Amino acid sequence: MSLRIGQGFDVHAFGPGDHLMLGGVRVPHEYGVVAHSDGDVLLHALTDALLGALALGDIGQWFPPSDPRWADADSSQFVAAAMNAVGEHGYRVNNVDLTLLAEAPKIAPHSAAMRARIAELLDLDLSRVGLKATTTEGLGLVGRREGIAAQAIVLLCH
């Protein structure tokens, strides 16, 4: 058996808006994010983790913000492209673990929907999708409520 581990990280500043896209789910919030696509930090970190596990670069190389095709794009497209690469290389996702770093919004009311959407995108059983949230105890850009960040780790099996 061949195993590959990938990790990803993404951050976006808050900006005008009334919701965030998190894990493919629309979450009401007092702000949106400044981003070229829909700015879904969880799916961006996941995409980077998938690509990184295969040593295929990062989301910015695959979907450059300078390319108008990706303006306001649904980030599930990025995950789908990365999953296509996973399959083309003979791998499958064994499990994923995601962490949202945010002072707000609270994700508990939305976490079941996020996990379900991520499981669907990765063709995984829900038990293989970990999702949790943490604050930064008032420190840094997240603590000052200037933005939101996410980390992802994936294990691929061949």
C-alpha cells in the first residue's frame, strides 16, 4: 500500500457581505470575505492538501486569481479538479481532518451540513471527515476579527 499525506492552509480577510461559504455551505455572517472565488477557506485548504499530497503544486497554480474564469467560482470546482487528479494518480482519499480558525461565526450549527458536503465532494463516508473549530484567543488577524483561516490534512491511499 502506498500512502501520501497532504496539508493545506488558507486565509481570507473579511470584507463586505452577509455570509461566508464554509465547507460548501452558506453561513450567515456580518461580513463576507475578500477573495477572487467564493473564498471558502475550508475548501481552499482542502484543495491544497489534496494537491500537496500528490506534489502537484497549489490552488494558486491550478486556479490563478489573475484568471477571470475563477471570479466568484464555487470552490467545490477546485476540490473536484483535485479529486480528479487523485483518481488519475491511482489514489483515493482515506480520511480528511479540517480545522477552522475563527472568532466568529460559530460553526456548530452548520458543522453537520459542512461535513456532509465535504464527504460528498470526496466520496467518503461521513466518519472519515473530521471538522473542528478553534479561536486564536484574541491574537493575530483571526483574533482581531480581521479574517478567517483553515487548515486541512488528508491521507491518500493507493
